[in-house]
Amino acid sequence: MSTNTDPQLAPPGAGLPVIELWVARLLFALTRRRGNRETFVAKFEQERAAIRALLDVCPETQRGEQVLIARLRGLEDSSRNWSVWMTLDHLRITNTAVARVISALAVGKVPPGKASTAAVKPSATVTAAIEAEFERSCDDVLASITAATELKTQVRYAHPWFGPLDAFGWAAMAGTHMGIHRAQIQSILLGLRR
């Protein structure tokens, strides 16, 4: 790990290695098969609390420092050189989008546009204000999951890696996604200590 801010990384949206993507799809299918609204909410809240705890041990003066980390499972190469705040910005962007997708699907509407991993990359100039924005986006996800009368919807919206998902699939993905980036923040913090 290093604090190099200009490494050569794959372009945003390049995705995961083929075998890793295949395994991720299998594990995500199991998550959906075994889960329910309550377990998805619990997983999301657990990851949110873990991220908050990591923030608490990271000095605010270091939260904006980019750190090059080894690529983690489920993390695109282009996402390896982020700061803690950049990771929160990415989560804010994706949580906001996930909440909108779940809310739309829950009322039988397919959101406009197409989901893209390249479109949810964070700003390198993000500030401490992102911490409150991240929390609001988490509230939005939880509200969308709990407000939906039915999550197993007929309409679907495609995830770039997992294909067409109903609201149930998007609810399952929310906590899983937070977990990947909680692990990323852990790696960033280890890099900051070196």
C-alpha cells in the first residue's frame, strides 16, 4: 500500500476478472435466495455502523488522503486509489441510486437510464460534508426498503454485473455493496498508518 496519487489503474467500468465475477454472481444469488427484507436491512445497518466506527478511529485530517490499496474481491481496479471520503462519496452516489431504484420498482416503474459502475465514481475533492450526506443516503436506502409493500416485483432494473434485478435483488445488493466498501475503508486506514 502507498499514498501514490497517480498510479496506472484500469479505466472506470472495466469490471471484475471473469472468474471472480462468476463467483460473485453465484454468491449473490445465494444471498438473495436465503435472505429477506429483515436480513437485508440488518446487514445494511451492520455495515453502516462498522463504517461509522472506522470513521471514528480515523483522524479527520487523514480522511481526504488517497491511499493505493491492493485490489479487494468485488472492487474494480479503478477504485483502488481512493480516500475514506471518496469511498463515502461513492457510497452516497450508489445508495441514492439504489434507493430510487427500489422505490420505483416497488410501484411498478422501471427507472430511466442504465446503471453503470463508471458513472458512480467519487470526486477526489470531496470534503468532510460527505459524512452527513453519506448518512442521509443510508437513511434513504433503509426507507425505500421498509416502505415497499412488495420487494419481489414484476419489473426489473439491470445491475451492470448481476443483470436484471427486482426490488428484492436491489435491497439484497445494498448491504453487500456497503460491506465491500467497508473492507476498502479498513484497507485505506491500514495504509494511512504506514
